[in-house]
Amino acid sequence: MSFDVAALRGQFPILGTLVHGLPLHYLDNGASAQTPRAVIDAVVSYETTARANAHRGVHALAEAATDLYEGARADVAAFLGGVPVEEIVFTGGCTAAINLVAHGLGASLKAGDEIVVSELEHHSNIVPWHMLAERAGATLRWLPVTDDGRIDVTALGTMVSARTRVIALAHVSNVTGAVLDVAAVVAAAKAVGAKVLLDGAQRAPHGPLDVAALGVDFYVLAGHKAYGPNGIGILWGRATELDRLPPFMGGGSMIGRVEKGRITYAPSPRRFEAGTPPIGPAVGLGAACRWMSGLDWDAIHDHEMGLVQRLLDGLPDIPGCRLVGPAGLQGRFPVVSLTLDSVHPHDTAQILDSFGVAVRAGHHCAQPLMDRFDIAGTTRISLAPYNDSGDIDAALLGLREAVRRFA
Amino acid sequence: MSQALYQDRIVALAKAKLGAGKLANPTAIGERDNPLCGDRVRMEIALGPDGRIAELAHKVRGCALCEASASALSARAVGRDAAGIATLRAEMDGVITGTSDGEGDFAAFAPLRDHKSRRDCVTLPFEALRAALAG
């Protein structure tokens, strides 16, 4: 397979949109990626030819809806390395998936136990664990972050102990783009019998995974960051781990039998999917996984890293620009954060918007990381396969204008 | 669009940092965060015996709009009591929502009527001052 960025861009209707009369340069993919026609068509097809509830009816539309919903689960399982479909739980999003695991593991936590996170986590991978620690009397331990924005795995030796029950970390930082040394984390966890959860929100949009081979116990991802719809996410858990977790929410579908004095629960994944599921979004995410699985990710990786290099090469020409994260291409994904000495990130993003450039600015729901670097926030440029050199050049032009305006 | 938002007067107000600093003996302090962006404003005031603001100093960790707003507010806050500050807030709300033009430097914030997502940047100093006045 070869990679043709122009042809890929043609699959994304929104990329033809004009912003303030200018071409759209969408570089906010870390917040929400755009959606290809294949995903839109899959959702429209469900809504127009098979809209019904899943796992409930016997009529034709209900059968079709159930087939589409479970087919989407199979597509996600294939994308994650061919894991069993029973290990794929549809959730409302990444945050919901982490909360599900935190709630489930909480049943076995006790005072004195420890949960290891890091200073660069998204709030969605901090707050659920903080809440759990408060409930259980457990303690959060924080892996430090290196000066180049990586989780410092050399600290695992002092942070992980026999008291550690869970290690919950970002696979790829949503601020610095740094990728985690998963093997080091898994080795440290196995040595003490701790569970490992990876937040894959920023990793999943950049190609298929083999989650079982990573050696972790749980992996979560967000549909809307992986070219799918909003309101859908994935929890993957090893069957042995999911089977140990109690239900999260109660309701229809997740039961074995309900009697007045006794309730039994369904096996995974149904035990964790109470109520009518988000069928349309799940169908869309399944289509997104099929779409991603059909791309040449070696070529796309080269393309994305080429754009990161183009950006990194341009930043030294912008007065007062500082990179927050890895300086090179090694051990990173295409998420780049920066600060400008004389310009607040929100003002930078506002001026970039006037060039048609969409970026994210602020603390990125990673306030402990902002504290680590003693900054209010950053301007973040996050790439997807459909970005091209014109997007990078427009961003660099806007950054220069931001500096000039506030000089 | 950003050219209008960051017109010269706004940039000048942001850079002027009117009222920035600390008071030696504040009688009240108010601090407010914008949880969405992480910006923070701290207002220190010294009240006279009549309940009016005799001195004011602020510390802003925020964007240019927040800095400019703190400057514009500081220039008009001294000599006013809580009701007077509420009047200023109403004036600024009118400017950024497009229902009034505002006086003096407040008028420079008129482009905010086209940028709803940035209005909280402008009102954060007012919120911090209101917190200080509430004791």
C-alpha cells in the first residue's frame, strides 16, 4: 500500500470547510479528530436502515441493529490485535472506561494500598483514582516527568512497592506526545502483582494496536479522537480481569436474572453495558476501526513524523518559542506543545484561528503537568494522517504573527 | 477577526498592567480561577471607613484579555463600594454582550460580542474583585 495525503484528505468532508474565508488547517486532533466519509456513511446507514434497539427485539430491524452493534465490537477487537470480543466493552468514552475500572478495582482496595499515576496524566486518569483513593483510604503515588516531558520510568523502583495495586498511565501524553516505556511499567507491575491500565486516547488514532502483547491488564480509548463519533469509548480488559470486576452501573441488559431478593449479573461485556447502548456511535467507531485497519501505517507514521520535523525545524525562527516535550522524533507521537514567552496560549490560539488554524491552548486537562513546568498552559499542535505541509506552514505563520502582535 | 479582538488599546492595556502588584496591608483578598483554562486572578483591596475601595492591587496569570480587563477595572475601581463595582460589572457585561457601548477603556472590549468563548477571560478580574468585596 502507498500513502497519498491528498486522496486521504478527500475522504474527510469537513476539510473543505472555510474558516473566516480561509482554508481550514485542523491541528486540534488530540482534542477531537475529524471523521471520514466511511464512518459518516456507516452511522447514516444504521440510522436510516437499521435503527432499533439491540439485544431486545425479534423483528428485522432489531436483528439488524444487533448485528451491526456486535459487528462493531468485532471490528474494535480486530483493531486492538484480534483480542476476544468478550474483552471489548463499549463505554460512553475514555473517561467512563477509566471510571468503570477504578470503581471495579475499588471493591478490593483497602487502606494503605497505593495507586501509581504520573504527573503528565490527563485529569480523566487522575480524578477517578483520586476519588477511589479517598473512598478506600489508599494513596496516590506520582511518577515524575523528565525535563523533556516523559514519564520517568527510572522512578518505578521507588514508586512501585508491595502496596501498589494499580498503575494507571498514559500510553502517549496528550500534551508532550511522549510515548510510555510500557515494558518497564509492566515489568515493575508484575513484580508486585499490580494491575496496569493504559490510557490510549492519544495512541489509538495512530494505528492498530496489539493490546494483549503490551502485557497490560486494561486499555482504554476514545471514539471521537480515533475518527469515530462522540459519546463512545472502549474498555479492553483481559477476560480474567473483567470477570473479577463487579458491575459499574445497574440497569437493563447487564443482568442474568432479577428477582425481588436476588440479582445475578451477565458475563462481560454485557455486565458493563447497562441500559440501551449507544448503538449508532458504536457502529461508527467500528467503521473507524475498519477504516484505520485498512491504511498503511508505516507510510503514515513517516508522513506524520515528517510534519513534526517540519514544525520543529520552524520553531527556532519564532522568538521566545519553547518546546514542552521531546525535542526530536524519537519516542514520540505527533503531538507538539509549545509556549511563547510574550503571548498567553489562548491569545496564540485565537490569532492562529484567524489564519484558519485550529489548535488547542490551555492546561489540556493536565494541570499537574503545567505545575511541573511552572506554566499556565501551552499551545498544542496535534496531527492526524490527513494533515499536510500546508497545515504546518500556516501554523508557523500564525505563530510568527502572534509574537509580532504582542511584541 | 483576532485583529479586532487584539486591537491596539487592548494590547496596550494588557501591557500597562495598571494596578498590578501587592498591597502592604490589604483588608480583603479575592481569588478566582477559570477552571476551563487555568487562568487565575488575585485581587487585594484596602477599604476605607466608608466601605469604598481606597487601594487596589492585582496579580493576573491569564491571557491578554484578562490582563487588559484587570487594567481597565483597576483604573476605575478606586473610590467605589460594592454597589459601584457591581455597576461597573454591569457596564462591562453590556459591552461584551453587545447591549451597550461602555465608557472609556471598557469600550475597547466590544469585539468580545463576537467571541463568546473569551468573555470569561474579561469577567474573571471582576469576579475576583467581587469575592474580595464579599470578604
